Amino acid sequence: MSTSVALPAGFDELKPFVSPWALADFGARMLARHGATMEALRAFYDAATPRFDDMVAALDGYPLDDLPPPQQTLYNLLMSLAHVAHSIERHNNPVPSGTRFPHAMRMITGLTPA
Amino acid sequence: MTTSIQTLEPQDQPKRRTPVPLEPYRSPAFFELEREKIFRRCWLNVGRTSDVAEPGDFVVREVEVLKASVLIARAKDGIIRAFYNVCPHRGNRVVNVESGTAPAFVCGYHAWTFSTDGSLRGVPDQEMFLDFDKRNCGLRQISVDSFEGWLFVNFSDPPEISLPDYLGAFGDHISGMENINDGASILLRSHLKCNWKVASDAFLEGYHIQAIHSATLKTMYSPAENRYGRLLQVRRFGPHSMNSMYGNADHVPAEHHKIERAAYDPTTMQPARLAAMGRFMEHRAVNPTRSRTWSMDKNHVFPNTQFDFGPNGFWTHQFWPISVNETRHEARFYFNKPANARERFAQEYQMAHAGDIVLEDLTNVERTQLGIESGAFDGMPLSESEILIRYSMDTVLKWTSAETVEQAMEGYEP
């Protein structure tokens, strides 16, 4: 997986979020979201949500299982937003209330493409 | 047990309902009975035939309760076979990965090689084995069969009942069901410090939704007009059973849930996907009462598997016993190949939601096991909405006391 921070043009304000949130699969994204602070979750959610349609549009026309590195990074960021949204919109907490992190639930095989 | 009113209500005639016993959830001796009388005699679901779609594909499924590792492989002849994942030479484990594709299986100890049909192909320095016939030293087979794409194994040699007879009327109920999701399955796994039935029970009723899942499911499954998750329908099919669950037909995501709205926007869904969902909804076993206020159907495939049906297709929960108070839970979800990034995002969002729901259920079960083991109580008074738990225990007690499978398959009250 590329470690480059590069995103497609027009997404500069999302660059600080690449390192913590542009993660390669469902399991990594789930655990990062469950283990994050509300401050970190909210910062990413607030920056990425207004750009949701732009992020989806920037991936149009590319094969999802063979993305060029900048698009792959953007894709990984977008997929993490799918997790983070639950903490912000539903739970007002990193994990659902009554549950805790760390927990023992693990993704063994994931969605395709990852 | 269908009624003419929208949900199942307590009847006027008082029914005798004795509390369901707790001893089976905490007794090591009872666990031993379950091991031999249930898990060694029932057909056990181990996934779908599509898990080994092509010749050379294999998966390994652990069945700790029988101390067995099961290697399932589709050979060049296209036939799916199941084997003990044990080398006939000195008992070593042959395949040490969970899944893959291979032309042959090679034991890591002395490099004995097996074809994907289980036969022994190569023995290094074979001439040093005297009075030795390779044909008698293949992998040991376990009975395997499939129904509508669902893959099952049976550890009796030979099984006392065929798979179609075991599924019986439940098989008729689900026959002809289409898998509308052609992508790979996603697997969430957890090890839990509770009895397998404590975990299974947690998923067999919706009465807990208003409390455990208040942020994830309540508005959809237990809205004000059906706050406690009363059921639309309950049916029993011999050892198997189902309930159909209420859903809020008018649920829409809140205005400020921007990402939820983006993930569930039906106007962006592909026509082929909407058509596939429509076909799935037409099956007799999906929303069987054809209710506008429906969310999902829960099907308990005895002993330890649940097939769930919703508008997006099916998913499964399995509860694999490890000891009287340890269980491996596996939830498998199925998705179609996404057409674009927006659809792929919606899948990630749905799966994140499903993961949260499973986590809410699983966090609770270990507390329940401790309470059961304390011995404070000996039985559970159950609501009619929890009736699948009553049926499940009735079936467990029947199988653990039945001398033959034929006896275990008889006399289920509807």
C-alpha cells in the first residue's frame, strides 16, 4: 500500500487526515475509528463531509480494484468516513454506548475491493 | 401461529409457560452431552458452496467442539469434499491457512502430498514404507452436502439422516432463494466468554433492541408504535424455527445525518440492484406476511446457525462452542460487486453499522454468562417475543435425550 500522502488535485485541506485515516481495509478503519478520540473523529468528519460528493466524483471512471495511488489514497480516506460518521451522527462517542475499546471483534475477510 | 392483527399479542387464554432452565448454559456435563448428541449428529453449516467456487479452491473450518479442523476443497472433478485436516502419516495438521487455491496439499512435516480429492499422491522415499498401500492412506473424509448453495458437514459416519431430511419443511421454506450478492463474503469473528446458547439467544429476539441498540436500531426496529419488538410471525419447522420482525416503514435518516443520508439515497442506486432486491423480496420466506412494517426475518437453523433475510439479501450468524463458557461467534455478510465508489461507500457504511450492532450484542453476553454461573437463578421467564429461545432450548433438550436421530426429529409442537 502506497505511503505517499498525495491526493488528487483539489483536496489539499484533507492532507492532514491521510496519515491517520487513509487506511487499507475495513478492519483497519473500524479499529481506528473505535480507538480514536472524539476530537480526532470530529475534525476528520467536519473536514471530509462537505467534500463527500467531490470525493465520490473524483473516483468516477476509475476501476475501484486498480486505482492510481492518489485516487487509492482518496478512496481509503472516503471509506474511513463511512465508519467515522457512525461515531459522530449516531453515538456521539467513538464506540456504541455500552461497548468498549479495545474489543475482541476482528474482520477476517473483507469487502472487495478492500 | 399467524394472527390477523399486525403483531403477535398475548392471547386471552393463559398459556402455561414454565421458565426455560439455566443449567444447560453452565453445566460442563451438559456441554459433553451437547458435544456428542447434537454436534456429532446434526448437519452443521460451514458456509456456502461459493466459498470454494473453482476447482482447487479450499477453506479450513475449525470445529473445536469436536476437536476437528475441517478441510473443504473442490477438486478438479468439480466435486466438493470435506476431510479431517489431519495427515494419515503421524497426525499432523496438513493445511495451515484459512483459505486459498492450490493444486495439491502438502503436509509440512514430511512433505506427503495429497490431491484436492484427498487421495495420497506422493510419499518421499516411499520404498522405505513396507506393507504399505497409498490407496489406504488418503485424507479421511467427512460427510458433506449442500442445499441451495448452503454447505453442511456431518460428523457421524455415516450420518443418521440426509441433509434434505434434516432441513425438512425449512428446506421447502427457503427453496429457490436467489443469492443476489455476487461478491465475496465479509467475516467478523469474536471469541466470547459465554456459552454458545447465551450468544445465540442474544440474536434470537428483538425485545432487547429498545435497550441494547437504542442508537443503532431502535428507530428502525422498535419505534413508538411497536416499542418492544413484537413479532409479525413465528413458525417452527421441526428442530428449526423462524420469526419475522417489525420495521418502521416510514423511517428516514435525520436531517443532520448527512453521511447516513448520502449512504442510503435510493435515487443513486443502480437499476439492476433495485431489480435484484425486488426479486429477493418476492421469495416466500422473505417478509412472509407481506407486511409494510417489516425489517428482517430470523431463521434458526439448528443447532448453531442463523440465516437472516433483509431487503439487501441474506447474512448469517454462527455460534461455535469451544467450552461450556467459551464460544467463537462468526457473522458473515454478503455484498454484490459495487458498480461505483458511491455504492462501495454505502456497503462500507452498512458494514460499519452491522459491526456496531454485533458489538452491542456481544458486549452484553459475557455479563449474562457470569450472572447465569452465579447460580442466583435456575430458570428464565420468557416473553412471547422471545419464543425462539424457548423453541431452541426445547430442541436442545430433545436432542440431548434422544437415543437416535429419528427420535430427535419427531414430536415438535408447532
